[in-house]
Amino acid sequence: MPDELSRRESRLEKIREAKQALEQEAREKAEQERAETEQKLAEGEQQERRTGKRKRGRKPEPPAPDKAMPADKAQRQGPHGQVFVRGVERNFTDPESRIMPDGSNKGSFVQGYNAQIVTNLEQKPEKISADAGYFSETNLNDEAVAGIDLHIATGRDKHSDPVESTTAEASPGTTARQAMSRKLKTEAGHAVYKMRKAIVEPIFGQIKERRSFRRFSLRGKQNVGHEWRLVCAVSNLLKLYRTGCAIQMA
């Protein structure tokens, strides 16, 4: 065991810290779920007013963040510095990492980091496309994207979904999510968003498959960030080299 966990008092303190962190995460998750539920209720009310028909069934009740708690499950200590508190693992060797779905093995999970990339030409873009993980009203209203035509998925839409020939103009009372969803279903919006698979997705494939980079060697968010920037720099340099661009040394 690491020195910091060798004593009973230290282990108990780490468990208490993990418990507090899990409770905070539960409150944050409940807050997000509450916002999503309230949005769905508002959308449902708007639809009822539009159609004049009342939906059947019991309306969902937004959770109370101040009463949210982690799932109460068995507690046990893992063999490699991990501690399971209320069924959730906290890794003390790299506490900034998180448990997330393993994309290469459906139904499996991995402890690690989710790397992000942006592809542009070092200038403010006219249009931006991003997957559903980036959709939020906070992102839509961020000053950094003011004046940019945003195309952000609102969910896992199927590629076979019909494309509308109408414009993306929103009617009064339309939510930001509804407006964006409609925008991506228009011919113009669909044409912009589908280019993600030709612009950004190949880069992940090249990094993972061609250069076999599938896991970070370092721990900690800052160190992982440095390692990821090195990976991206190699990707950029290789593209310059293979396209025959001359690199002028300073």
C-alpha cells in the first residue's frame, strides 16, 4: 500500500474524503437531472397548449439536490489503492481520473480520462459542429462562441432520420434544445454537422489505430494534458510532413 494509506487514521480520512466527494457528485447529478426534468415538463406543457391535448400518465417529479445521496451499496477496499464507498470507486493513486464506459468493449468500464480535440486553422471559425456531450445552454451562450454558427447535437439522432427542407427559424416559446434539434434536421444544418465524420473523427482513428495510442502513461489531469498535447503535436507535424509543407525553423 502507499505510505499515505499505511496507517488506519490515514485510511479513514481518505474514506471520509471519498464519501464527501461522492455526495457532492450526487448533488451535482441531481441538479442536472432536475434541470433536464424541468425542461421536459416545460416542453410538454408547450405541446399541450399547441395541440390542446393533455398527455396521459404521471408527470415526472424533479429530484431535490439537497437530499441527493450516492447509492447505498456494500463497502470494501480494493487491492490497488482503491476504496469503494457506497458502491462507487475512488482511485486514490489518481483521484482526478474517472470511471467511464470503455468505447472498445461494449458494457465494460475503464478508469481514465476523456481527451478532447478541436480542428481549425488558428482563426475564429464561422461555424462549429460538436456532439451531444457539448450541448448546454451555458455553452450556447458562452462569449467565446459569440457570432459563430453553432451546430451541436442534442441527442443520439439516427443518420436515417428525415431531413427537412424548411428553415431553422424558431417559433415563440421554442426552447434552445428544440431550436437546435430543428436546425440540425434542416438541409443546411445536416450538411454542416455530417462533416464531423470527415473532419474530426478521422483524427481519433489515426491516433488510435495508426499510432497505437490508446492509454496515457502519466497520472493527474495536468500531466495527462501535457501528454495529450504532445500526441496532438505529433499528429499535426506528421500532417505537415506528409503534405509536403516546409517547416521553417526559428
